[in-house]
Amino acid sequence: MEFRKIKSLRKEKKITLTELGERTGYSASFLSQIERGTNRPSLEALRKIADALDVTVASLLANEAPQVIQDEETSTHGYKVIRNSSGTIYNPWQTNSTYYDTLFNLPVHTNNMVISKIYIDAQSSSSGRKIAHNLCEINYVIKGEATVELQDEVLILHEGDAIFLEAFTQHNIINATENELMLFTLQF
């Protein structure tokens, strides 16, 4: 992830990398690496940079979220649920052994992508509270039932269901059942 916003704010305020370094306690080289995306800053580093530029951390991250083509449901709610019954299975190679089940086809421009298989024990949750981060996220239920807490609502996802969450969408994934929950998660 590149933090171009830091560079543009710094130049707008006519602050050199050396001056920003003096204000934050970080070297100009380190700050340059952050601006170019070759070094990922900690939240503490972002806070110091934001303070030095007299802006919020959220404003530094605002334009860093990946951009995706949005449909009406995603634009309105900040998420999209695809139910298992959507029936998008197809076979592009015309073989008997391979079939594709397309969940999402989202054009994305980002430098960061995380793919995970997540296991959540019975009567537990992914984080213990609602969290938000600067990555879009797709969660696909492989096994079990997921309760997804969002800002103002709660959704139940069953095996084969998936949900797309916009960056900065507060959420918590809960396993309210007595069985293990397994999710495939893509963050980008």
C-alpha cells in the first residue's frame, strides 16, 4: 500500500521530508519509504505523521482503500451478500472434472491482498468486538453458520454463502453454534 496522501499533504503544506522527520522523530528515509509503499507504517507512526500534518489518521487512509466497481446493494449498504442458491456454477473448459463457482468478480487495484482460511471455535468470534480496517473483505462460509454483526444489523450466513464488506465497514464474525465455523477470507 502506498500512502500518496501523506506526500500530497506534506507538499501542500510545504513541509520537506526532513521537516516531517523532525516533527515525528522518524528519518526522512523512513518517511519516504512509507510514501512510496516500500515500508508499512505502524498505527503509532501514522498517528505521529497525522499529528505533524495536522490531520486525522482516517484522512491519511481515506484514499488508500481499494476501489471496486459497485452495484446498487453495495453502494447503499456497504456490503453485499451472495447466497449459496445464486447458481453461478459454470464450466469454462468443458471438462468433466473442473467446475467454477464464481462468488465475486470485482476489478481491484491494490498492492495488498490477504487470503486466509479462518476457523472460529464454537461460541466464539473472530475478534471479540466490531472492528474496521482499510481493506475490503470477502468472507465465504465453508463449514458451519456465521453470524455477522454490522453497524446496525446482524446477518446469518450458511454454508456456501458469502459477504463482501467495503473497507472501513465495522464488523464482527461470530460462531454462535456448538460446531466449528470455517471461512475462506480474502482481504484486498
